[in-house]
Amino acid sequence: MKAIDVEVSPFALRSSRRWLTPAALGALLGVVALAVPTVRQLFVFEGLRWLYILLFAFLGAGALTPLMAHLSHQWGLVDQPSDRKIHVYPTPRLGGVAVYLGFLGSVLLNSILPDWMIATLVAGSLLLIVGLIDDVWELPASSKLAAQLVAAGIVIATGKVLTLFPSGPVGDVANVMLTLLWIVGITNAFNFFDGMDGLAATLAILIAGFMGVVAFETNQPGLGWLAIAIIGAGLGFLPYNFRGRKPAVIFLGDGGATFLGFTLACLAVKGNWADHSPIVSFSNPLLIFGVLIYDMIHITVERVATGKVRSIKEWLDYVGKDHLHHRLERALGSRQASVAMICLMTICLGLAALALRHAGTSEALLLLLQACLIVAMITILEWSGRQKH
């Protein structure tokens, strides 16, 4: 077999020799120090449990990410460049394992394990494994969807479902189906955004941040701590995934992106978003996850309308550069600007969600109208990107 010359990034050459950098060593020592029971008790005693959770997840992911990059190169688990991808160097794709372990270690060490969270971790772990297998052998889209349905079913079996419809034979079935659609839809929508350096990880941090604020405001500390663990793990991974104009050192991979999207979706199902207003309860998660929902609806409608997909199977198998970040890149002329625009849009919608919680009905409707106008402006930018394609 003829050898093929592949351009290799400078980091790939260095990582094959050394992964325990000073930063990774410092993070590892920090994790060891935080694992000492006395240190953890000190944080809890001072009312800083949230900071302990954040630091442990941050340092854990920060210590493990270089190791995962090293192992990816050693084992050949790298994402090769192709016509349908935008990166130019073979890039490790085990970053999701570091994020997962940083998050899991923080959760286990702090005993944040209600029954529904155990189910979420089991189901999320299943999706992580399926995603890792897909990163190696490229599973059919139908197989990945089946795994997502099973994972969502595990969570729903614990009794955690959305309650948009009134209780009753029909309402209960409708709520279960809505929950299934929400979890699977958000999982896939989030995975779609793992196509540009730093985008998925930053979105996970922002979405978890807004959910965490709502959780603490509504006296749901357990939910808030889980959100903080996601933030910490994301922050520990982000410096290796987003380096400005330099290529990413490592990707989340399908396993990491699927795990994060699934976990965020499940936290939204568990959260009690408002006690006083159905509008707030319904609109809060829609605003916080607004960018993901918008992109999923937008590409689905357009692909069907233009005849690009004519069946569910074709929709599952379709791969294209028509997502929000692709179009904004073409419109703005920069990947970094595209990532910044999407993050700013997420922040705007998230702030609207926070303001919505303290608004009356008329003010809530105005905030929702404002959110719609923001989406309309992004749509205009997207259309510009579409014209340039």
C-alpha cells in the first residue's frame, strides 16, 4: 500500500513526545490537593462548595485534556481533514473524555447523586461510549439515534418529564413524547455545533451558566452544582480547543458533544423554571437553548423545502455546511467572528430569560418579542451567508 503524505500540526509532533506540560502538571497537583477530605470540608464549611466543584472540574479537565490529545495521536484516533470539514490538520477527538471525567469526578466527589442524576449519568455514559465508537468506525445515523432514544428513555423512566400538558391519559403521553423530543432534539442540535473551534464548549459553558443562575435563584442548589460542574469542565478544556487563529489542539468528538448536549437537555427537564407564570416556565428554557433550537428548525425547514431531504433517513444521513456557524462564517468572513456572534446571541437570549423571570405578563411578551427580533437579525445575516455559498 502506498503511503500517503498528510500534513501534521506542530502540536501533533510535540504531543508524541510529551504531554505532561507545566500547566497539566499544575492542574494535576491541584486535583490531588482538592481531593484531600480536609480541603473539601474547608470549602464546604466556608460556604464555597460551588467554588470547590468549579475548581475540581476545571483542574480535572485541564489535567486530562493534554493526556487525551497525546493518547489520540498514539492510538490514531484523530479527525482527518476532508471536503466536508473545515480543519486542515489531523486533530485528536478524545477531548470529550477529559470533559466527561472532569465533570464526573466533581459530581462523585461531592455526592451530587439524586436518583434522576444517576440515570442521567448512566444514559450519558452510554452516549459517550457510542460517540467514541462512532469517532472510530462511523456508525450509521440510525444507530446513534436509537442509542439516544434509549438514553432518553432511561431518564424518562425515573419520572422526570416535562409537564406542559395537563395530567391525564392523553396529557401524560403527550408530556412523555415532548420530553423525548426535547432530549433527543437538543442532543443532536448541540452536536451540530461541534463544527468550529471553541463553539460547542463555549455554548455548553454559557447554557450551563444561565441554568445555574436560575437554579440558585429558585432554591435548587443540586441542579446549580451540576451546572457549575459542566462550566468547570468546559473551562478546563476550552484553552486547548479554542486558540484564536491557531488550530485547535483537540476536539470534543462526537462522544463529548453528545454527552454535553444530552446532559444539558436533562438538566433543563429537571429544572423548576418558575412557580408563578406558565409563560416564564415555558419560555425560560426556550430562550436559554434558543440558538440550538433555532438552528435545528432552520436547517430542517430549509432542507425539506429545497428537496435536499425527502425522508427521515435522508435527514439523519444528511451532512452539509448549512448550519448557523457555517453561514455566519461566510457572511462575516471569519470563523472567530462567527463563534463570537453565536456566543453573543446566546448571551442576549440568556439575559432575556433571566429578566423574564421577574417580569409581568406584558413585560414577558415584550422580552419574547425582543428575542424574536434578535433571531430575525441573525436570519438576515444567515441569508447573506447563504447567498455567498
